[in-house]
Amino acid sequence: MPQEKKIVVYVAKDCGPCEQVSRLIQEGKAAEEVDLVDIESDVGFARFSSEVLSQGESGVPCAYSGPKRCEILYDDEKDVVFFDCNPKDAPPADPGETPSPPAEPTGNGA
């Protein structure tokens, strides 16, 4: 079975949202295995440049699993961070596949 790709999270030092995600990852409170990359280091910026900026993306914190951008989510109650790499608005995996229409609301609304 192929190994799942590790989540890569790009952060910067003077970024409020980055501080929370960095702290949780460093404390081992990430739901997945994560590679934390500080874009302010020479190596980190080179990686961010080639893997993120070259795709027309920017901004931190950001997370990727391979070429897929992932949403960074928090569970404040459990004090953990997790990642959604399959957003609902993502295009179909197969160009011939059509997305399912959204479910119609049920009930009479009263």
C-alpha cells in the first residue's frame, strides 16, 4: 500500500496564526505527521519558493500534502490541530467525473 504524503506546514516567526499552529505541532498535538518549515530560514524559504510561490500561492501559515493545499483546522476543546486536504470545493479527481449537486434542504422550514 502506498505511504500517505506527510503534511508540510509553512510558518513564519512574526505571524500570529503561525504561532498557534507551530506551538501545537511542536507539542505533538497534530492529528497527522507534519513537517514544519520556517520560511524565514534560507532552506525554508527556498523550499517555500519552489513548492508554494512557484504555484502562484502565498501567505502563511499554509499546509500542503504533495501538490494539494490543505485547510488548517483547530479543535480548541482538545487543543489539537488537524488538516483537511480534500476541501469540498475541490475539482473532481477525474476530469470526466462530475461533482454531486448539493443536497436539497428537507423539512418545511417552520
